[in-house]
Amino acid sequence: MTIEQLQYFYAISEHKTFSLAALEMNITQSALSKQIAKLEQELGVFLFDRSHRQITLTNEGQQLLKDTKILLKDYEKMLEHLETIKEDKRNTIKIAMLPIFSQYDLAHRLNEFSKNHPHVHLIIDEIEERDLHHKLDYHDYDIYILRGDYEELQVFQKMLLYEDNLVAVISKNHPLAHMNHLSIKQLKGEQLLLPPKYTTISNLAVDACHQANFNPHIKRHGRLETILSAAGENEGIALVMKKSLHIFHLNQVQVLPFSEDIHGDVYLYYALDSNHKQIIEEFIHTIQPIKYQSSH
């Protein structure tokens, strides 16, 4: 028994003739008769009394009609629910991004997009860089907002969101605090405070030291607020990205640029081969103009 056969059965029950039912169902009368014969054979009962000019339902047919009305109504609801899910999926953008909402004022732009596109549902998951190489299926998301380059995302298109540079945050009581800028070489022998080992920023800092021909003396890895606090207490020099500092009070420290240009830029990776290409293009158009000017 199929839904199609039940729809044919219902149409005949409504019209009382095979010819009108066939016309409604866009099928030949012969084909319709064959489908009903198959249904009756499968059920082992006759559904229609064909002895009169106008066909009538048998007792078994009347019972099946009651159940068919319920089933077809539920079937229509199911199709409506599926269509709603498909529509929601078409209007949903899944975004994976580093926890940099406040540091780069992304929340403002995302809220702006949501206000201008109320029909679009944004699903935003914050991810740590250590998860990118181990736990993610890169096709789970339409957009990634990440720092640096990722070979795993070569199939995605890439757009620069923010240019950013490595800087040193140093206590005002530190002997180097009077300088206008530092060279990486001046960090040799200094105790360094770095972001977690798995981050691009930490790797940038360590690589810069290696390029200056020394191994860094790392006192601590920690979250941004932790290492900034430690720098304020003169426990070491924190190496961070410049544009991440605007949300912190930096009264106890100096922020010194490096003479070397050490970039840690933020990129937006996006896939335009998805089912909602237009929405993603509109999202990119909203995000692209971001030009945050740090006061430090």
C-alpha cells in the first residue's frame, strides 16, 4: 500500500466515479483502475461496489476511508513540516569563529546583519584553534572567522577582515618601558607571557624569536586577561595582538610595537557552493567594511 494508492482511493470516494477521479489525479482511467485493483488485492477486500452506475463504498471501503482521511491529513502535515525545515536550512548560516567577539567588535556587525535580515538565522559557534585540526568536519559550517592560513580550508574562499600586529605589553616599571618600540632580539633573556600553546599568536611569537636566533624563555601560557594582568605585575612581557587590547584597562603597562612587522591577520573563510549562496554574499557584504581603529 502506498500513499499514492490511498490518494487515488480517496479521489474516487469523493467523486463517485473513476473518470472524474482520474481527471483530478492526472492519470488515465485504466491506470487508475489498475492501481485500485492492486490495492484491493493487497488488502484482500473489495473497496467499491461496482454493480451500480455510481460506485459506492463497501463496508471495508468505508472503514478504509475513515483511516485514509486521517493518514492523508498527517501526510500533508509531515510535508509542511519538512518544507519548513528545508526553508529554515536555506535561511540559516552556520558560523564557526574564534572567541574574538569583543576584541574585534564583531558583535555589532553581526547584530546589524540580523536586524537587516530578520529572515536569516545565524548559528554562531565559538571554537578554539586546537579544535580546528582534530574535532571539526570543515563542511559543518558555511563560514569560518579565523586567524591565519589553514590548508584544510583551501576549498573555501578567503577574505581579509582585520590586519593585526604582534605587540609587547610591558610593565611601566620594567627597564624597557621607556622605549618607543622593541626589536624581537631585545626579548632574549626576558620572561615571556604568551597565549595558550595551541594558538596562532603563541606560534607567531615563538617563530619570531627563533628567526632572531634564540629560544624564548616562556614563563607562562594563559588567556589574554591572565597574561595582561601578569605583565602589569611585572612578571614578564606579554606578547599579544594589538587590536585585542582596546577592551582592557592598561593603566599599569606600556604597549610597545615591534620594529619587525609580525602579522596575525584575521580572515573570513566562506563557501559559496552551498544552498544559500545569496545569503552568504549578503552577510559578507555586511561584514566586509569592518575597519576597527585601535586607540593603542
